[in-house]
Amino acid sequence: MHRSGFVNIVGNPNVGKSTLMNALVGERLSIITSKAQTTRHRIMGIVNGDDFQIVYSDTPGVLKPNYKLQEQMLEFSNSALVDADILLYVTDVLDNPEKNREFIEKVKKNRARTLLIINKIDLTTQATLEQLVSFWHKELPDAEIYPISAQESFGVEDLFERIKELLPECPPYFEKDQMTDKPAKFFVTEIIREKILQNYDKEIPYSVEVEVESFKEEDHLIRINAVIYVERDSQKGIIIGRQGKALKKVGMESRMDIETFFDKKVFLQLFVKVDKDWRQKSGRLKHYGYDLN
């Protein structure tokens, strides 16, 4: 008997969805920073065993959209409610459940088996945790509740075993050696974007998109040319920095992580270009992959 299923991870920004995904998959597939809106796409991570296949899907944090890019990000989260066999709704000990009440109402109506994950329990007391468990029991009475710390790997193994038990009987959806549905280029752009999130303040990281123009794999080296797109000329100057130092730092940090990811030497060239107001243009969003089709 073989079991397979889609396990979709949803919740508010910054509750640890990507950290949990990476802990469950055992690979660093989703970028993790302390900034909101880090994940922009649905990213699949596939875990295979002899008699099971789990297709995890990390989604953007649920938020009220202010521009077209955020509208598309919310669509990714909403779509995760439709095609899940098992839904992991992730909250944490600091989360405000009222922040996105409409989405919780959709979760209540969802037909998939729901596991309510209370993350970051290492940051609270037993009494507070018990109050949270009681609150969520009333809020989502059909959900199973799992208090965990994804960062500390506490409770993750029990959650993983429960997910396996709940998988429907089904042949695998993907080849057994496949780790993700995304191409190699995608993870290059995510790593570069992570470094931008870590190195720049305010609106800059959210105005940035990264595109790999060339990815050439040789025997002992990968040659990559990537473009960092910003919305305005002033942002281009900030990304490059004085005497190019800021861009050089992003390039060096990105190269090191890309080498770790692919286990191969990397030659990385970064360029910065302006794509005016790309976050508000449907055609440009589709070009950058923010498209459900």
C-alpha cells in the first residue's frame, strides 16, 4: 500500500511557515528571514519514502493586499485551501488571530484534514500555551492541535508521523528522486532575494525582483548571470551602494549559499536594472512567475 498527498502550509506572515517547511522536508527550500512577505510563491518540497510521498507546499503569509503583487500572493494562499489533502494552519505564540479573520473563516469551511500548528512555544510559558490551545480548540474544533518549535525541532517528528498516517492511499504524484517542483534557477533567485532582504531596509527589499538570465553548468563550476530589478532609479543606486560595495556584499553572500545549495563552485555576476512599477503591472508579474497557471 502506497500513500501520497498534498500538505499545504498556510498562516499569517512571520509565524514560521518556511522554517517548518524546511524542517519537515529536511532541505533548505524556502527562504527564511525575520521580515514579512519573505515567501512570494507557492514552493513545493517533496519527501519520499518506500511507501509514501508527501508534497509540501509553503505559501506566502496571508495579508490584506496593497498592490497587485500582494493580490497574487494572496491568491497563492487561497489556492492552497483548494487542493490540500492535509492543511497545516500555522500560528505562533505571538500571532494575532484577528489579523486575518476572513482567511480563518475559509479554513473552517475547508474540507481537508486540518492540523493547527502553534509554533515558537519555546518563547512562552506553559500557562499561556494552555490558553492558546483552549482558544484554538474553540476556534477550529475539527482541527488537531500541535504545539511545536520548528526552530528547535521540538514536536516536528511527531507532526511528521501524524501527516504520514493521514495521507490517502495513492500512487506517487512525482518521480521518487524529485525534491521540488521548482527549477534550479528558481532557488538562485530566492537566495539572492534573501540576501537583499537581509542587507537592505524599509521598502527596498519589497521593490526587488530577481531574474536569472543565464545558468550554465560545467563539470566543476556553475556560471550564473542574474539581474536585480527595482522600481525606481533611486533604488538602483541604493542596491549598488557606494563604490558598488553593497552589491558586492550581496553577490558574495549569495554565491556562498548557492555553492552550498548545489554543492559546486559558482561564478556569479549580478546586474541592477529598473523595471518601473513592476509590482503593479499584471504583464510583468506574469513574466516573473506570479501566475497560478
